[in-house]
Amino acid sequence: MQEANPDSSFEIVAREDFSDVTYLLEVRHPLMAKAARPGQFVIVMSHEHGERIPLTIADFDRARGTITLVIQAVGKTTREMQRNCTVGTHLYGIVGPMGEPSHIGNAKKVVCVGGGLGVAPVFPQARAHKESGAYVIGIVGFRSRDLIFWEDKFRANCDEFIICTDDGSAGIKGLVTEGIRQVLDRHGDIDELVAIGPPIMMKGCAAATRPRRIRTVVSLNPVMVDGTGMCGGCRVKVGDKVMFACVDGPDFDGHQVDFDDLMFRLQRFKPEEKLALERWQQGCRIEGRDAGRDS
Amino acid sequence: MVKKRTIRTIPQERTAIAEQPARERISNFGEVSCGYRQEEALRESERCLLCPEQPCVAGCPVGIDIPGFIHKIGEKDFRGAYDTLTDTNLLPAICGRVCPQETQCEGVCTVGDTLAPVAIGRLERWVGDMAIAEGWANVPYIEPNGFKVGIVGSGPAGMACAADMAKAGCSVTVFEAFHQPGGVLRYGIPDFRLPNEVIDAEIEKLTRLGIKFKCNTLVGRLFTIEEMVGEMGFHTVFIGTGAGYPSFMGIPGESLNGVLSANELLTRCNLMRAREFPAHDTPIELGRRVAVIGAGNTAMDAMRVCLRLGAERVYCVYRRTKAEAPARAEEIHHAEEEGIEFNWLTSPLEILDDGNRGVRGMRCQRMELGEPDASGRRRPVATPGSEFEFECDMVVFAIGTNANPILGQTSQIKLDKRGYIAADETLATSLDGVFAGGDIVTGAATVIEAMGAGRKAARAMKAYLGLRDTETIYSQAADSGEGRLFGIPPGERNYARLRVA
């Protein structure tokens, strides 16, 4: 009756698994590839009974007409997608690009910091700053060497590139804030720092730049439903204002954001998330048993 | 020959409607009102005096020929009644359920001067439901005229505009950001008031007119309004995106977990089916004691949804009295029946933290009504020393909405001071060929007002395209006016084209 999909069927045309938990999906959506700008996100619904999850656009290829999402399997939906979203399958829904694009082009020397699930979305920002003529320093953080991905893509777009690992198995041993400290010591003329990652990491980055008053942009990813400003679930405290991350952001001034509030609000559905995941894993085990019996 | 009806000869009592008993319905999402049976509808139709003044028609935002359709019910010409209704209102099954009839048609009904007014809304719904059950649809012969029309938003304003433009022969595409069409009818109004099957049936009728629905499309971001009227080749565009952007009060404790907007609660529950969690993936927090702030239709929906999700006690907190409450009378009545506890003349001051970033209660103060304010309603004034606290674990804000900023962020379209889209009396905007109507122009209003705006914009859009509007009476005076070129009146777009040529 109704066409769920405009101009494409949201086909997954490529997939890459970076590790046990991190995977990349390249989705065909020519209009979105044309419209997307660094800093924007999409909302994905993987199946008819699924939830709507916000995911930052990690890359877009206008020639191929695709956008790229890098996903960490942490909850029920993202694990289910890890299992089901193979090349040739289709997403039930994907809408965007949402949010205000990042402001690119004013800064001459920029530090782009990505940690964990923020590594992929910071890439288009690094590339855009590079294309606009800035000197770009990339800093990415992983737990260990075997989780590293896109090193070549970053190196091709960064004038300096630093990897930090928690266990020291590659690059600097320590958090991305250690990398930032070293960069700030070497460069006195940083115009801007972009940080994308878990709230605690972005909070640390903002704290690192605050004494030097370096403009610090963070990309927030709170709980959302529609992503169009209609539900207000994503409201965040920025300075003395309450803003909706989906339409007023997702980029905000990192020195103004109340990260503690954000972190508490991210806990909102903890019990439900746990229940959904357990129930799903239970279902997978039963399915696995049945499949074993059939063969 | 029908005997002339008088106020003395018609059935004196308004025909009662069967409803699910309050005790049962609070544990299901089935419809509250069961609708008339045929004999009930026939009896109620006899109560219309068919008075010559027809105040009800003027009271209807879209001007339905109300005596006309009721007369046809009385003659058992049910299909005829449906045809009369759909001449002006494409969605009778929806409007019969959600219109605030007591302030519109029924509020001015002549019978209502002496007795209870004719139950126009219930009769409209009955005809609409019969049409769905029988599969009636009025698909006129449509001659394509080659014009492409884009509609932004698939809510009531967009649906009404799309239908009129499709009937005029335009190729119409409706864009919706959500994964299902219907707008507020789908995400906002709960099933117990407007079942999804009714929305599906009405949208199905629109697709039979050739209207295409494109979901998962965020206009403004995926492409702009300017691109629509430019390279995408839409000859005219209607914006009916609704207001969205829920308001909060700015009191302490609003960012606690367990505090949310009614929009979020309703979207999770209705569109995303959180009430069937975990079979559906979207979660919703379950409050045992829920306080809902506001007393409009959205507030009533939120309270009654919470009851059905299993809340033990649901409180309404409103700073004015029941008389000023903006909700439909029937909704307040149903909410009272279901055991909602109303706290009139109460204003929240603070939401209290349970120490774990959840809600443990709310601190409020009592109000009194003072002098009338700009809205004509008496302004609530705080009573000194009346502060009190009560226990609750979830707080829902249903105090209205602000303008959604997306189209303002992404196009040059002119906005008014409050951020809504500025439109003239024909609903034309500052962009050539772009019209707007509904909540995004007026601020939050009703479904039927939005539909009225959609139809009004459609008239202007037809004139803009140079299409003759069969509903506009081209009077002699207007026809012989000054300044015509080759017989084309200045109101039509072709006139401008000729002038330019």
C-alpha cells in the first residue's frame, strides 16, 4: 500500500567486520549520499518491530550513492543487526541526514579526536577539515591493537595521526586525553578540537582544552525516538539552556555541555535494555539448539 | 411527504452510545466508544430539525453539509450520506472520532438551544465506519493535468491538501519522516480513541486517488523545499509538518529519568508499540504513580495511556479549572470515568529527585483565577503559602508545543516571530509556489482545523497553477473584473505568466 522506501530499498551493499563487536555497513541511498554532511546522523530501523536507533554517518560516497555506518554491537538491536545485516539484505527504514552539519572551514589547525564508537564518525570531519585547507591532527583511541580500523583512511587525511590504546599494544599507552596533552604541548596554535566518543571521553577532552580556551566541539548521542525534534527525549543541558540534540545539535560546545546529566539520562532504559538483550540471547540459544537438532 | 419536524416531535433524548465499561477498558487499548448501531443512527438522525439556518454548517471548519448527510441517513440512503460527507470531508471516520464537536457543529446546533444537540459526530463516524466496512470510496474520474505537487508531512493537513490536489488531476507525492504515514493521527492519538485500522483505511482511500506516500523522508535535510520547487520539478508544494517540538516548563528536576513529554510517551506507545515490549523493541518506563501536567487532548491521551500501561494512580495537574481545560468534553468525561485524579488550580514548582536520578514526587502550589488574560481565560494566580508535595514516580509534560525548527534551518522561508512559518490569508508563504497550513502556521490546534487549512491551501494552489476550482463560485462580479488579460482573471498564475510574456 505505502512505499516505505524512497528512491532506494536501503540495500546493504558492503559489510566489513573490524572485530567481534565492531562492524561496518554500507547502505545504498543515493539521495542521502548527496545530502549528507560531516556531523550528521541517521535513524535506522532494522525491522518492522525494531526500535529507532540514531547512528552517526561515518562516511558517504556520492559517486557510489552510499552511506557508511560503523556500529558497535552492545545491545539487542545492534547485536541483532550484526547477525542479520548481511550484504544483499535491506534495512526496514533509514531516515536522515539529521541534525545540523558541523561547521567546517574557519579553523586553520584542528584536532579530531575519536574514541570507541566515535572513531568512525570523526573521520568525515577530519577529511572535511583537510579539504578546507586546515592542518589536521587525528587522535583515535581503542582498547587494544586488534580493534584498530581505518588507520589508512585517517593517515591519508591527517597531517599528524596518533593512536592511543588502553593496553599500549599500539601507539601511545593511555586514553585519548594523553594524546591531546602531548599535542597541546607541541602546538600552541590549535583553533579547534572535535571530539566524538563515549560521554566520559568527551568530558575528558573538554576538560583538557578548557584551560587553554580552545574551541571544543562534541557530538552528542542521547536517547532518541523520532530524531526530528518531536519527542524531546534527547534533551541535553548546554550552559543554562535545554536543547534537543536531534535538531539543535548534535554538535555542541563541549565546555558548556553538562556531561553528568547526559550520562545519567543515557541510563534511562538500562533495565529494559538488559531485559531485551537477555531475552534475545535466550532466543538465539534456543534457535541454535533447534537448528542443531534439525541437521 | 415528510411531516415537518418540530422541537416537540423529535426524539427528546440524545441517543446514547454503547461504550466499553471504564473498569474493563483501562486494561486494554480497544476503542472506548463502540459506535452506533443502525437503529440508533436512524433514531438520532430524526432529531435533526433540518432547520433553514443551518448553524452547524457554519460551525464546521470545513463546512460539511451536515443536515444534508443526516437527512440521507434518515432516508436510509447511507451511500448518499457518505457521498455528501466526502464532498467536503475526506476522512469522516477520523473526524467523527476526534473533532471537538461541542465547540463546533454541535455547539451551535438549533436543537441544542432546548435539548441536547444532535450527535453529529457520532453520526459522521457511523457513516465513515460503514464506508470502511463496505469498501466504499469515491474515486472520481481524474484527468491528469501534468502538474506535480509535493506535500511535506502526512498528517491531517497534508492528507486533506493531497486529496484535493489529486482530485484536481495533479500527480501528488506526500513525504513523511516516520516509517508510517498519518502524522499525529498515527503517533499521537491512541488506538482507544482512533484505531489504526481506521487510519489505514483512510490512507488506502488516498492511495486510490493516485497519491503516493514516501516514508522515511525528512524534507529539509534529505532535500530542501527550494530543491523541491527547483530541480525536483514540483510545480507547487504544501508544508504541513505540524508543530512538534514539545514545551517543558523550565522547573528544577525536568531532566530526571522518568520525566518525558507526552509526545514521547505517545510516540513510544502508539507508533513504536512500546506497550508490547519486549515483542517490539522500543521500551517505555512504567510509572506506578504518574503526574501529567496539562489538560488538553494530548494530556488526556497521555493519562489514559499510562492507566492502560498499568499505572496505579494517574494525576492530572492543571493550573486552571475544568471549565478552561482545552480537551474535548468527552475526553475529560472518559478520563474521569476511568479514575484519573484531577488536580485543578495546581501548578508544578519542582520535580523531586529520588536520590538515584529518578522521580520521587512533585512540589506544587495552589492557584486562584484572577483577571482574564490575552486568551480571554482567567489568569491563574498563585495562592501564597499553598505549597505542597505529593508522591509520584513519573512526570509527563503535555503543555503544548513550539515550532519545529528544521524547515527554518534548511530554507529561506520566512518565519514569524515565534518561529512558525509565515503565511498570508491564502496560506501562501514567502517562497514562490510554496504554501503552508496546520500547526506549523497557527501553532497547536485540532485535526479538523488542520484539514481545513490543507483544503484552503489546496484552493490557493489550484489558483496558482491556473486550475479552475470547481468549488469556488466564479461570480459575475469577479468574472467581469478589471485587469483581465485574454479572459484570465488576475487571481490565476497564468495571468502572471501572460504579463511576463
